[in-house]
Amino acid sequence: MKHMLLSTAAISIALAIPALAHADEPGWYLRGNAGYGTHTDIDITGDVIGDVESEGNATGSVGVGYEFGNNWRLEVDAAQLFTNLGAVSQFPNSTAKLETTTGFLNAIYDFNDFGRWEPYVGAGVGIVRGNATVTAHDFPSGPLGQAGVTNVSTPVCSGVACSFKDGDTGLGWQLLAGLGYKVSENLTWDTNYRYMNSNNLDFLGTVAPTLGSTTAGAMTYEDVGAHSLMTGFRYKFGKSAPAPAPAPIIAAPPPLPAAPVYYTCWDGSQELSASDCAPQPAPEPVRQVQCWDGSIVTDAAQCPVQQTYTCPDGTLVYDQNQCIATRSEVTIGELCGQEYRSETIYYEFNKARSAETQSKIDRILDIGQFCNVESISVVGHTDTVGSAAYNQRLSERRAQDARDELVRDGVDPSRITASGAGETQLMMPTADNVKEDLNRRTEVLIRLSSTGGMMMPSN
């Protein structure tokens, strides 16, 4: 804990250094304070063992510092405190005293927002010089060697007698809090509280293990600290800063002329009057589109969805009358004699593969069991959403989807031609950028030659 606080004090001083470069009104000052102080309770170890409680006594400090004009100041501070520590562990034949002299470098921050009153806080690091006097013996009465010596070891001393009068120097730190009152621009009444703490202080002395003999001894004051409350004055050298000159009186500028009021024209431009606006062009004629059912609309997307029908043979048409008449059976010769047979594969929006591809190809290739397939034409198509170049590539990928399925089913690739028509051959005419399910398709056309005679159930 002690080392942590010591580090904190050192960091506080380090943080103050950058602010020093921005001082506004620097100045040196001299300070003197006097008051009351007491050492903290101290444990003693070594050839003397016990604890002591300090009495209070007068104390004082002097300091010289430098104010940087931006609330910060640095000062070199010296203080002294002498106290009687009383008996060691209340043993009647023992006494202890301590005098501490300190020298610290303090970093102090003043709060100057309270008129003449200036509270402040600070921290310092430096050295602590301690001078200790300790005696202890177990002689009940009379001088050394007189009859009646008990020779019982003193409870606080390692021999029959201990005597220490020595000094030691160690590192220390202190925290300060105070209140200043400006009596004048140069003189400040200064009252502060401070807490000082030091490392252990070691002292040398003598120990008498038996009557008539002495040996060198050593003891330690552990965790030496002190509380002090002092008041005094702080005097700053130099003249006070002159009051700032009053700001020059500047005549108010004449009022600005009123801003003109503008008229907003039909095209968003602003003019001084409506007569200055550009003439508004005549409205464009309303575009009309005729739907598949003969109705007239202004946008092809407004056309009703056309009903589709699936014929008995699996083909998709818009009119049931377009279906081939249903018969219980047809001759293979008649089917092969049709010369062409086709299937249409439909795709979801912006997709190049369809869940229908395999089933539609399998159905159209069933005829290959009975008829000679001379050639197969595969053409991919798209709707009008997107650029023409993109739709051309998409239609070619859809054609490739059907061609790959034909090859997987054993069709000779040399008999297949695959191409894309993009958005140029719409099954359902629409305006540009209109989604239409019937236009997203691939048409597979097989050219047949008749074999005759065999029968197969109709689809």
C-alpha cells in the first residue's frame, strides 16, 4: 500500500509537468506555517520489540515555490515534528521519542473559482530524516550493579538494558489539502492539513545481555507517519497583473436590406415572379397497351394473368381447344409422323436451373424409344427485367441447362443445337422490366422420323 501511494504521488507530479509549459502569469512565492502535529502509532522490531503511541506537539514548515498561473504550482517544502512516544508497550522502565525532519517536492493544484477563497490539493515525494531515542531496562531501583537487581529479561528488550540514540534517512511521500484566502493580490492566508508517510527507519544502539557487558544492537521503527494541521501565510513576489483594458465600443452595423421573396416555378426553379418562369411543356399522351384478353391498360403489368391449361399429352397451352384430341391410344406411326415434338421448361425469376428440367426431358425422350431422333433444338428465353446483354447470357445458361440433361440421358451431343434468344422472343408481350412467368422458359424441339406399326398408351 505504501509503495502504491508513493507511486501515485510521483505520477501526480509527472502529470503536472505538461501544464507548466502553458503558464500565463508565473511568479515565485515564499510560505511559512506553524501548527500542531502527531506521529502515527509505530511498531518497533529488532532488539526492542513493542509499539508506541505518539503525543502531540508543535510543528512547522517553510516552503518556496513557483506559481505557473494556470492553477498549478510546484514547491520545495521542509517540515519538522518532535514528539514523545511514551513507554514501549506500556512497560514502565522504557521511554521512546522521535523527531522527523522532511524535505519534499510538492505538486499543488489550486481551485480558483471561489473568489478570494482558494481550496487546493497536492502530493509530494522526498526524504524523511528520523532521530530516535529509546531506553529500556529491568532494574527495579538503584544504579546499575546495586544490590536487589532482578536480572529478569525486560519484556521489550532483548537484554537487561537497551539504549538507542541514532538517526536514519529514508524515502517518503505526503498528501496535502488546504484552503487559502487572498488577503491581497500578493499575500495569502494559508491553512493546510498534511499526511506524511515514510519507509521503515533503522537505528543502531547498545544492548546489555548481562550486567556489566554491552553489545551492538539494532531496532526498526516500522511505517513511520505523521498528521499535521498548520496555518500561516504565503507571499507571492512581483506585481499583480494589470486589469485588462476595456473592449472598444464598436458601432452596430446598419441593418441589411430585406431578402427578396422568390416564386417557386413548376420545375422547382425560383424566380422573382411567376411570369419569369419557363413555359410548362404539354403533357405527354397517355400510353396504352392491349392485353391478351383485349383489355386496354396504361401498363402491361396491369394486364390480368392469363390462364394456362395442361393437355393430356403434358403440353401447356392458353386455350383448351389447342390440345390434341384425347384418345385412348395412338399409333407410334402417327406420333413419329408429326415430324416435331416439343416441351417447354419454365424457370423462376433470374434462375438458370429449373426443377422441371429432368421430368420434361424424360417425357420428351420417351418418344425416342419408338421413333428416330434426327436432331434436337434447344432455345432459352427470358422476360424483360434487366439489360438485354444480361438476359442474353441468362437465356444461354437456361439452354445449356436443358442440353446438359439431354446429354446425361444418352443423347449424342452432335445432334443437339443450343442457343439463347434473350428477351427477343416473348411468349407474352410485355413492356420493359416486367416480370412474366411464361417468358422465362427453354423450348426443346425434337425432329422425328416415322418407324410405324407399334402402339403405346397416350399421355
